[in-house]
Amino acid sequence: MRTLIAIPVYNEEKHVTKVLAEVRRYAPDILVIDDGSTDSTPLLLAQQPVEVVRHARNRGYGRSMIDAFRWASCQCCEYDWLITMDCDEQHEPASLPDFFAAIEEDNADVVSGSRYLRTHDAVGQPPEDRRTINATITRRLNDTLGLSITDAFCGFKAYRVGAVRSLPLHEAGYAFPLQFWVQAVANNLRIKEIPIRLIYNDPTRSFGGPLDDAGNRLSHYHRVFERELQKVAGRIGPKPCACGSNGSTARAGTPCQGARA
């Protein structure tokens, strides 16, 4: 199976060269989506043997993810799987073999990393407001959609390209995961979580504008979630449940015993 590693970046001159060198140890096919960087990131990327999609201006995390989905699914590429990860050294390339192994099990359409399935080797902790928002949204996703995930916002994921190709995704900003989870359930995708190490080395990272306020950010996430639920009304119902030994595995929309937020 052909797998593409896609890495959204925005002003990552500090990390991009090191991260790409590490990723190339595990995978030859790499796509970087440069979301309008204004530092030296574009110059550094020009020196790397990777494919690059460059936005002329900053268009948002979700837009970068959608571009990665489209690239992976175009006929000239014919990738079977897409793995997305961040470029700020909070997602370890050394975890890629765990995703490859989960893909080989062939029992999921989405393999989602979770920073909260193991905590003994964490490096740093997210600010309290970010962890609280994650827990609040994760709980709502589980309660409303019948999921059993533990980390709603982790961007380290593997997607079966054929399963996500037709999802109607257009959320351009940081609320992209809310739209994705609803559409995953509505389209009956199988979801599995695997543990990754919690690394938080930049507690000052900005979400941009009003979203830097935790209350505004949480309200925005709820609005996007509610809007997406309205689009799929009547398409979400109970499904048979299945649990795996490494994290949790369930078909989207399936209540799973032992779900955590």
C-alpha cells in the first residue's frame, strides 16, 4: 500500500529541516502544505526533496488538511493511505511505524493518535484552557456521536484515502476536526485510536485573533459542531461495537464501553 505523509506548516523555520530529515527515515513520499509562511520556511522547503503546496496567504489549518486529502486522492498519485502530522516537534516521526502497523491490521478507516492513552512519558503539559477545551469537546463528540475517542484534536492521524475521498469537508480553520468527526460518523467510517507521546513545547502558540480567547474558541467549536450535525440529521444511529487491544476501535457512531474524555 502506498502511503503519503502530509505536513501542514506555517512559519516553521525553526523545525522544518529537522522534522523532514526524521520523517524521511520512515517514508519516501512527503507532501508539505505551506500555509503562507512569511519567515524562511519557503526557502528551506526549496532545499528539501519533498512535494510542496504553497498558499499565497495564510488560509487556515483546515484548508491545509483539505489540500492534503485532495493531493492524496488525485488519480496521478493513487495513494492508499494519508498520514498527517505537525511540524513543531510535538509529533514524533518515530511514531510512524505504529501507524504503519495499525494500517496493516486493516480494520479501520481512520487511525487517530491520542496523547491521553498513555501519560507516563509526557514532555510538558498543554495550558489548562487547551486541555479543558479538548476534554469538553471530546466528551461532547462521544456523547453525541457514540464515539469512544480520547483526543478530539490530535492532528497525528492516518486516513484511508478511499474512505475520505468523498467527504464534504470545507472548514478552513482550527475547527476542521469537528466537521471531520461528524462526517466520519455520517459516512460510517471505522475509527481506531493508538497512543502517541504527549509533547507540549510551545504553550504560547497563537490560534489567531478572537480564537486566542478560550471562551471564544470553545463557542466557535460548538457552533461548527452544531452546524455540521444539522447537515447530517437522520444519518447518525447506533452501530455494532468492536473494541481493540491497542487503544480503542469502533465503527463511527458506536458507543464503546470504557470511553474516556
